[in-house]
Amino acid sequence: MKFVVSSSELLSHLQAISRVISTKNTLPILDNFLFNLNKNELEITASDLESTLITKMSIENSEGSGLIAIPARILLDMLKEFSAQPLTFDINMDTLAIVINSENGKFNAMGQNGVDFPVLPVLKKEKKNSFTLNSEVLLAGISRTVFATADDELRPVMGGILIEASPEKLTFVASDAHKLVRYQRTDAKADTACSFILPKKPATLLKNILPKEAGPVSVEFDDKNASFTLAGYKAVCRLVEGNYPNYNSVIPKNNPRKLTIDRSEFYNTLRRVSVFSNQASNLVRLHLTGNQITVSAQDIDFSISAYERIKCQYEGDEMEIGFKSGFLLEILANLNSQDVIIELADPTRAGLFLPAETETEAEDLLMLLMPMMINA
């Protein structure tokens, strides 16, 4: 088996799928890329058993076909040091010896039998659902929500993104019980109502690959696995099993207090004031009155405190509410609009954070943050 490939193009494809490879693989074969040459198409696979990424490249100059596993670390480390040039891979399929010829040198490595690489799971036809959406919609849905997923081994469903498709819209939800994000798109839908929970790792892998792609993404899933087929890549992953909590029940409906504020000014003020908050609680207080908000924090143990006033538009009675500064900063960092609308009911109920303007009319973004008790 022999083929010629551009070093820079190969490196780009390998780096995109290499993030799936775990540093603690249970199977040694998973430390390799699986190369599958078929005529003029080279298919490369990387996997950690739970998630698998596949990419395809067109090869102009090739002889023979075959399946071989090539050590990932050696290949990546070598390709990073090359300037863009053609490389010739000459592989003896009997001995699995790999010879890579460059313009000025020759590199030898040993592969493994590609047959030992785990096979992809097959989706059950009787339980399979599918829909198609634009790559930009999927990227936006994952990017807006993945930060709110939990790292809780006791509640694995909270460690993923709930993706709900219906004939009217597509909904992405993530929550860690302190904060919740719901992102909806009316320009993406499915023929029938269906849903699955996408784990955090494959969601992050897709977030890195999707900017390289344009066009439609085909999503197929059953009760155990899901596959995402893009123009140049395919991702297959095991789903989180279980039922996602009823997120709509925690979103407060009647919020008489409404605040509109410049997002970046509020964000920068919070960063400064939160330095003076208690290191254990990270509590910041928001005092709302008239057309201004006072952001304050203190740590009695170290006799430090700070406050800053910001102008805003506020409708409602005077109130004070406390939030964990780290969570509040995360929410503001993941809202893209210039102004943020904050809807509040009372100091004990969750606050809603909404963008004052959205990038497209088809999207609806809502973020929720639970308050902290303010000790009198």
C-alpha cells in the first residue's frame, strides 16, 4: 500500500480528530490512528471507545488499498516539524512496516493490524431517529450551552447537553443545578418529536470541528448512540442514558423586576469587585434602586470590601440579591449582545438573563442563575 499526501493537509485533519484520543486508553490500539485507503480516498479514524471521529481525504497518487493502525503521537509530533511538502507513505501490509519519505529524508515506524481497531456501533433501525440541520446552528447550540454542563459523576445526565427536536424548533439545554441555559432555533426542526443527551466530550469535539465545515449536518441516533455526519468529518458517540429533569419547571414565569444594562460594563465591574469577595462563597451583592445598580463584595475575615455603581434601566421596586460571582461572570461571558436584560422576581428566586438583541430572529436564548442567600 502506497500513497502521497500533503504534510500540512494531513496534519490539519489529524489534529482535528486527535483530541478524541484519551491519555488513559484501556486498549493499546486506541493510541493509534486507523488509516483505511480505498482507491483514491483515505479515511482516518480516532477513538476512545466512547467517542469516535472520522475524517476523509482525497488522494491523487495511490497504489493498493488496506487497513493499518499508525501510532498517533509519533505521527503528529513528526508532522508538526515539517514545512508544507508531499510525503510518500510506503506500507508493507505483511510486516506492517511503515516508511515515510520526505523531500530530504526517510522515517521508519511500525504499525498494528487495523482489524484490531474497535468497530463502529450500528444504530438500531427500529429505534433510529434522524434530522438535518445547518452546521452553524449546531455550532451555536453547543457553544451557547456546553459551559453550563455539570461535572457530577452521581448525576451523569447533568453532564451532557439535552438536544430536543420537534416539528416547530430545535432546543439545546444544559444545567449544573446552579445555572441553566436554554437555546432554541426555529430554523431547525425534525419531522417528529425526539431527544437525546449529548455528553460533554463529544460536544466539545464537535465545537472544534464545526468551524471548519459549512453546509448541512445529518444527525442520527437511537437509544444508545448518535452520529453526526458533516461534509469532511463524521462523529459517533455513546449517549448519556437517563431522563433529563423537567427544566421548564424551574424557569420562573412572573418576574416584575426588569433590568437592562451594558454587558461589558457590568462584566468588567464584576471582575474588579469580585476580587474582594469571600474566597469560599464568592458572593457579590447587587443592590437595585432607581436607575442604578450597586455591585458590592466583602470578606470580613480579611477586612476587605469594594463596591461600584453602574447606570442601568430598572423597572421595579428596590431590592438586593446575591449571586456567586464566578457563575455570573460565566453567564455574561457567554451572552453576545451589547446589552443584557435581567428579569428578577425576588431575592430567593432565580434570575433570568436574556440578550437584548439576538444575532438572528430564529434564535431564542435564555440563561438562568440561582441566587445565594445574603446573610443579614
